[in-house]
Amino acid sequence: MSFIVGFVLGSMSGVAAEYYQSTYATPKHYNNNIVKNIKDLKNDFVDLAHQSKDAMSTVTDIKNDVVNYTKDIQPDVSELKKSVSELQGNIEKMQNLNK
């Protein structure tokens, strides 16, 4: 969830920076373009809404992939645990032989 919030805040600050630059970084004789700047800002917010939906679906897909991966490796993990316990048993047997 924090990724989505950070993504939205970062996108909004990018839009605000773009708006600021388009408004204040232009020469004074272009001040009549404020209506165009507002329309551009509105379009940027619409694009941001679409991009945030895409980001949320991507995060959901990543979460599902992690869950599926966890389920897929469970048999391998159980085999690894068996192998480790068998190895520990063999080590104990070897230590007992040396005594």
C-alpha cells in the first residue's frame, strides 16, 4: 500500500512541477496561456488516474506471483528440511564414531 501512496504522491508532485514550470518559467507575454495550462493540468490528472489503476493492478499481479511461488516451492522446502535433518543425523553418527 505504501508503494501506491508513494507512487501517487510522486506523480502528483511531478504534475505540480510541470505546471509550475509551464506557468512561471515562461516569459511574461505568454501569460494568456493560463487556460491552456489548466486544460493540460486536467489532462495530466486524467493520465495520472489511469496510471494509478495500472500500478495497482501491477502490484496485485506481483502479490499473486509471490503467493504462487511460495506454494510452488513448499515441496522443495520440505525436502530440503528432510535433507538437513538427515545430514545432522549423519554428522552426529560420525561424531559418535570418533569417540
